[in-house]
Amino acid sequence: MPPRENGHEEPVIRDNRKIDPDTGQVRDTNVADQAVQPPAAEVFANGELEAQLAERTADLQRLQAEYVNYRKRVERDRAAVREQAVAGALVELLPVLDDIGRARDHGELTGGFAKVAESLEAVVTKLGLSSFGQKGEPFDPTVHEALMHSYSSDVTEPTAIEVLQPGYRMGDRVLRPARVAVAEPGDATPASNDDDDN
């Protein structure tokens, strides 16, 4: 660029129009692009551009991984909240199911009420509620609550000899343990304490 009279360089004006205003003809854009672009040696000086590209790519990958993890966490939290809400509603219905079971045992569940009871039981089963606790099961303190205890020669291990109230679970989660009477092997009389003899 030729210097001006005051010592400063003159500004460079580039005409990037695709149509020549004087002739009205389409300009060759390749020639204009070549004039504007700096030499390749300047662009790739010291691999700076490649380093910036690698850095931006790593940032993008990290951001995408964080987003994927966020989506998974939100879905997991949403499922947990739904499960807690359903479990809370089912816990409130357990006394109603107990009343229906007692009415059925006494033969008082007839007519239209029988249909309502069956519909309610079908709905809670569809929501994942299942009952457990059978007479003769081995006693398991994680799912049984012992309300009565006795000894019996008829059993070989601690056994639920009577189910006082069934237990309920939703999937693997115990909503209420089965309340049972437990019998252990042994004589019906309690063993004497040796300290009493002294």
C-alpha cells in the first residue's frame, strides 16, 4: 500500500459484490476469494488453529456428556418421584383392602360391593401392589412382623403359623410387613434358668 502524504497507509477497499455494477455481469467469485484470504502459512502458524479446534471439540463433547447425564438423572428422578407417589397412595388404601379381606372371610362381601371390591383390587394390582404372607412360611424378619411367639414340636425352624394381617409390597419395596404369629421348634414349656437354682 502506498503511504499517504501524512505517513499513514491508505485504507484497502474490497468490493465483494457478486455482480459488477458497471457491466452487470456476474463476477468470478474464486478470484475475489483468493485475493481476500490470507496465505495458508499464516492460518496454520504453529498449529494454533488446530489446537483451538481440538479445544472447542473437547468442550463440546464434555458439554454433550453433561447433558446426557443430566437427562438420565432427570428421568431417574422422575421415575423415583412417580414410584413414591404411587406407594404413598397405595399405603393409604391398605386399611380398605384389609376391610375387604375381612368382609370376604366372613361372607359379607356380596352383590354390588363384591364387584367394587374386585375392581379396586384389580386397580391396585395393576399399579404393582401384591400381597404376601402365607401360613407355614419360614419366618423372615425382613418381611414379617412377629406379633405372637410360641414353641412347637411341629416345626423345624421359626415358622409363621398364623397370618394375622397380610403384608403388601410394590415391586421389591415392602409397603407393610406381614403380621404373623411365630412358632419355634422346642417344647411348649419354657426352659428353666440355671441362675434360679443358686
